Amino acid sequence: MMKDERGGMEGGRRPMRDQTDYVEQKDMQQFLIETLTALIKFPTFVPPGEHYGEIVDWLISMLTGFGFVCERIDIPQEIVNVRLKDADLHGVRANLIATKAYAARESVDLYTHLDVVPAGEGWSTPPFEPVIKDGKIFGRGVADPKGNVAALLTALHIMEVQELESRYSLRVVLTTDEELGLYSGLCYFADEGLLQGDYMLCMDTDNEGICVATNGVLNWEMVIHGRSSHSSTPFLGVNAVEQAALVVHELQALKGEIERRESAVPCSPEITDLTGQQHIKPVFNVTMINGGVKENLIPPSCRIRGDRRYIPEESADSVVEEFKDAVATIKADHGIDLNLTPKPGFPPMFTDPSHDWVRRVQAAASAAFGVPKGINGVQGGLDVGYAVQRSQQPVCSFGVWRCTESNIHGPDENVRISDLTNYVKFLLRLLTRQKET
Ligand SMILES: [Zn+2]
């Protein structure tokens, strides 16, 4: 339900007005939607991750208008060459840090990324031309991550025009290549010591709870070596595709063992409703298989790739050891010639749920959304895990989308306009002192 321009709820009693209701004014709603639309129109999908320079320059002009000191930071090419060497990238990796000092004792880094995943197939609307339907906005990145950026810009705009006093000095951190899972702009900022807020708010999450934990990420690749021959004389060759099928089958035992574990960190109530699962779990998936040359040729090699997510209680080293041991057994049992390459990604993230920063975020989110928000973990991985391992900042994540509804990374990605609106209210509650009205 929309509220009228004075902030009154149609046809019902409403609580005392506060500054956060200002976002419901028509011009602010328009600013929110137009800002999100403009952000989506920069096709910053990765790979290749082009157009970062353009979106950052656009953001700089807006944030400068809000009184921020902005710095565009392009990752040096020699670092890109080393840290992102296997990725199919084009264009400069342009990142943004924008700071505004207030008369505040503490500071906060407000972070999300600027890249999106490619559109993929199955869309009913053009992915980079946002469409509004049934109270939602559809487009690639409307939820993950650009809805967060639009809500943040709207909150900063409201702070400016309403002259709201901030509780913190603000540091806006908008960075590249999170979706690659390799080395993001945020990782670079962490390595360069640019993350200096007393706290960090990561906006790259759903709005179902305050996230204090994420899984660590380990991608992997396996090449099965066979021997080529004419397919009418298979006894002269070794069929790498058929051997790969056997390997995939045998890996199910490891998958079962891994997925029987669970973390002490609870998962969101929505995930519990959907799966019955109470806590976050580790995951093991085979996700890609490539092999073969031609129908009548015994395939000489086959490549399998996959994804292992590990809970904060597991270590990266133990995860790799366990995987190598399982693969060594499969090789020995079946006489298969294969090479395994583990590709460690972001480590897990974990902040003590009783930390004061987590409690402040929880209180602001619960008040803004009008429902109590719990504290939980997610099974995805975030570059924040890498960043705070270096910066040692207390961090928690809270974002705009709904994990079972917004279809992030899929076709028809969407976000409720009411969630964007409540998210602006959340930011205003968290960051500003409320004036009496
Ligand atoms: Zn994201």
C-alpha cells in the first residue's frame, strides 16, 4: 500500500511521523526508481565487466552533489593481470570510495558491488531496460546489487535535503567484480588499507535477516585424460567423457558426507520454511562438464568443474585435503588419469552476533521493515569475507532483496518497491539521528 504525500497511511491509523517517512513522498519515490533505472542501464555484467568507468563517473557526479569527497580508484593493470588472469575481462576495473566527514565519533563503510551477472536466458522483459509491474521492478541487478545502491543514494539525498545529522562519518565503497568470485575491487581496497570505517555495512544480501556469517568458497577443476581413437574401435582409446561420468558418480559419496555437516549459525526462516534446514550447511556441487570433439571420435579429455562452499567452522586447508583424498581414492579404485586443481576463493565471514554493531543494524532494520529481523548466516560466499579478514572490521550484511522471490542471478530478477522504500528507511534509521517533528 502506498502512503500519501504527507506520509499518512491510507485509511488507517499510523504511528508518529518521523524523517524516514520522507522517502514515501512522490518525488523521493521517483528519485529512487529513476536512480535504479539509470544504474541498471549501465550493463556492468561480468565477464567482461565493462563500463565500470562510466558508472563510477556517474556516481561521482551524484555523490559530489551530496557533499562527498569522491575518489575513483582503478585497479592497476599489473594487479589485474596477476589476480584476474584467467577471467575473460575487458576494460578498466574502476572503483569508488566516497567519504563525508560529519561531527561523529565513529565511521562506517557502506559497501556493495557494481557488477552484475550476465543476463542469461528466459527473460520476459528486457534485462537492462527496467520494467515496473505489480509493485516490483524487474531487470538484471535490480536486486543484486543495484537496488542497494539506489536505496543508498536515495537515503543520502534525503539526508542532504532534510539536513539530517549523521551518527557516523560515512564512507561509501562501491567496487568491481564481486560476481567473479576471484579478486574484487573490495579485495583490492582491503589489501591497500582503504577500508577504514569503525564498522562495515555490507548491503549485498537479502533483507530477511541480519547476516553475520557466510560460507567460504572453493571452486575446482578436474581434467580427465583419456586417449583418442575412432569410435568404431573404442578398444584402441580411453573414453574420457565416460570416465568423467564415473568420477561424477563417485563424487556423490563426498557430496553426501559434506552436506550432512552443519554450522552453529542459523539460516534464515525463509530457508528453514523451504528446506527444513535450521543452520547453514556446506555445499558440494559439480556444475560444469566439457569434453569431446566429434560424435565418431573417442574423447581424449574431459573437464569437470564445480563449487564447494564451506562453513565458518571448516578451514580452507582441511577442505582441500579432504577433496584431494577423495579424488586419490577414485583414481586408485578406477585407474583414472586425472588432475585436480582447487581454486580457493573468498574465505568465510563471521562476526559475533552479540556485537554492538550487529545489534544496531538489527534494531534499525526491524523498525524500518516493521517486523523483527533475526540474525543468521547464508550459504553463499562474499568478497567481504576476504576484506574483513584483512581489515578486521565488524561487519554484517543486510540488503534489499528476498532470497526466494527476487530470483537474483536468474531471469526476471526483481525487487519489491516497498522493500527498496523500507531499505531507505533502514539506512536513515541506522545512520541518522531522528529529529523531533
Ligand atoms: Zn551481489
